[in-house]
Amino acid sequence: MISGKALSLLAVALLTSACVAPRSASDSPKQATVQLVSDSYVVKLGKRGKTMSAAEKQDLDNYLSNLGNLRNIEFSVRRTHRGMALASLAPVERELIARGADAGKVVRLAEIGVDYPGELADVEVIAKHYVAVVPACPDQSVPADPLGNSNLNSSNFGCATASALALQVADPRDLAHGRDTGNANGAHSAGAVNRYETDQVKSIDDDTSSQSQTTQMSK
């Protein structure tokens, strides 16, 4: 048999749950989003397809300067006509790397840009890079309800954090997916395990105590 006190507590719990609205997707905090932007530029080589004129190098510089940090951009180069050899792409690849592109992100495509009305020695450069998009802030469409019982966030919740992240991230691609881990050093890892098992763990260098003593002496 349920006691009167238990019934009272149950009634309070039911009343509270009835007054609290469940959270919804629209109640989630603002987040910075990422978009993949792609555009192309055609490099005009000499007739023999081995050199670039000074004017063309300047035009390429102007194009690349508008892309931002070239280390974060994925470049693809491809021929514009079937009569070109794949080796014809090498001068353009060298120019991209010399201007700051990551050699590991410069890819040579075997496909050909068909129906291109340019010259035989033209090379197409395709640049793909990620752009962080700032959320629509401030958003006061749903105000906060600190004294009510709706249990919902305001529509502006998370705006400052998301906006700061989108504006400060060095490589927006990191917001889409993480980077691969670097190569591990097995010898160092095994050495650490061996020192732990033999009770010879290295102490952590800590200069805090010596710095504090020096500060006190200076006073």
C-alpha cells in the first residue's frame, strides 16, 4: 500500500514533468558549419607547353592570392585537350608548389577537360577548399525564459562560441573531419613501458617551484 507521503511526491513529479517541455532540434545550440568551395583557373602555357610568360605568372599570382592559405587547399591539374601529354602538367604543378601549395595536395588528373575552346597548351587548375560559415547571429527570435518552466534555450544560445570558432579556425577542414595521426615511435613507447615496469619512470620537469622562489627573493 502506498503511503500518503509517497503519493504526494508522485503527484509533484508528475506535475513537474507535465510542465517541462521536451527539448527539440531547434533548441540545440548554434554551430559553425563548413562548406566545400571549388573553382577553376586556366593557365596558358607557351606553345611548347613548358614555360609560362611573365604576364601569365602574374595572373596566376593574382588568382592564388584570393584563395587564402594555399597549404589548406587541394589542387587538381588536368589537360584541356587530348593531344597533350600528362608531362605537360609538370610546369603548372611546380608553379603551385613554389607559391606555397602543399605538394601532397597537388593532384594530377588523368581525365581531360573536354569541349574547352582554348589553346592546346592550356592547363586547368581546380582549387577545392573548405570555408567556415558563421551562424546567423545574433538570433533573438526565441528569448530566454529564466523564470519560466519551459526548459528551453534561447535561439541565441551558442552564438558567441560558434561565431568565434568559425572566424578563428586555421583550417576549416578540421571542422568537417579530423586529421590523420602522425607516425608513432615504437622504440620510445616501448622504452616508456619498460621504465614503468622497472620503477624507473622519468620525473616531469617542473620549474614552477624554482620560479616562485626566484620571484620571492626578488621581492
